[in-house]
Amino acid sequence: MSTDCKGAASANYTLQELLVAAAAREIRDNEVVFVGVGIPCLGAFVAKFTHAPNVVLVVESGCIGSMPYRLMLGIGDNSCNENAIAASSLWRAFSDQQRGYFDLGMLGGAQVDKYGNLNSTAIFGKGDYKKPLTRLPGSGGANDIACSAKRTLLMMNQQKRRFLEKVDYITSPGYLDGPGSREKYGYNGNGPSVIISNMAIFRFDEVTKEAYLDSVHPGVTVEDVKKEVSWDLKVSPNLKVTPPPTEEEVEIIHILDAQKIYTGKGLKELTFDSYIAMLEKSFVTLKSRFPA
């Protein structure tokens, strides 16, 4: 269940920024959240600076309780340690997760299917695992998070080739092939609770474990979403329109990601100087507003 958004709604935002804000609202105050690099970390930071100041953010490298004033591009960035409670190890972070200490894991991938399984390993095309069309980075810690976190939040841009009936390869398990599958394999975590795209929000049926359309973003229709999904998508009888991001949420996104690394053009036009300038400005601005 998402956190209610408070504050004046922004009149000027992109659907990518709405994706970040919607993900932030899934985070509840005082939760322990395993944060991945990319849009997940941006959403987690927005939550930390708005409605969930007491959330404990944990990064794969072992940084616990970070309050970064700068965006991370990798789990080894020194911003991961900013104001952290502890700088531990990768082994410790995942060991604690397997013990069930993490409330939420935030994940992305190249493909997702109707049961919330994620693929970040390979796109097969007409090939197979040994000769794929595209080889991807792989799991990293995503499989451990998907297996052990009490719930997972999946984030992905909406495209038919990414929202599939069945993923090419299960890197990180959702509900596998339906009800009872996670229990069969002994996973500690409860599985995915939501998929958030730049067009809509999907949740999972408690009985069938299949993703259904719960909310469309402003300006997006049900048919728009269905065109970008490869299975027979069910629609909630209580379909909602996603609340727009607040002015505060958009402002924080713009401060943290001024170069639109995660909310726009990626790394294509980024230079070292522009990146460092963005980090320095973000640090000064956010530290003055949110002293540790």
C-alpha cells in the first residue's frame, strides 16, 4: 500500500519523474530498504527527503543508513557512505538480508513478466543462453534481494519487448510460474508487491499472483498501457489515476539528477566537469536544507 503524497501537486513534470515519485511513495518511514543503483536509488532518496526521513537505506557494498546528498552512479561511490550509520561489507549486507532484516528491495531489469520475474542476464532473440542476442550485466545482488526481502518493488520503462508473458531468463524470481512457487523453493521473502513504469502502476493478484493494472499515469489510457504489454493484462475494477508528483518531489529530483542521468538522456552527453559540478551543487543545496 503506497504512502499518500502530501503537498501541492506539480504542474510541470515528466512521466519519468512521476515514476521516481511513485516509487518513493511505496517506501514507508522507519523501513529498512535495500537500494539498487539507478532509478531505485533516486526514488529512495526522494522518500528520505520527503515523507520517510527515518528510513534506513542500505547499499550493496555494505553502507548502512546512508543519507547521501549526491547521486550514486555505482555501489562504490563515496556518496554511498555519506552520513552512514556504518560502513560494513557486501557480505554483511547480504547476510543480514537472508536473515529477513530488510523490509523492501528496489529492483530494475531488462525484462519483467506477468509473475514479476526479472531478467537482467540475457536477451535470447532466436538464440539461447550460450548464444544470446544480447548479453546483459547479470544479477549482481538482485537475485538475493528478490529471494529474501519482505517485499520487492520493480521499476522499469514501459515497452512491449520488456513486459512479457515470460522472460527469456529468470535472473531474479518473482512468483515464478504462479501460486505456491516461492514456497516450493523455500524463498524467505514474500515476492514483488508492485511494478512501476513510466506509464502505469501494476500490482499482483493475491490468488493468481499475476500482475494487473492498478493505476494509469495522468494522460495515459488503458489502451496505451495494453499496447506495451505482451500478455492479456487484467485491469482493476477500481482503476485509479496516479497522483502527480508534488512540487517538493520534483524539486528534489531536479537537484539530485540535474544532468538527467536517470530521468532523461542518461550518460550520452555527460562530461566529467558537468558531473562533478552537479554533485557539488547537490551536496551544498541538500545539506543546507537537510542537515544530518
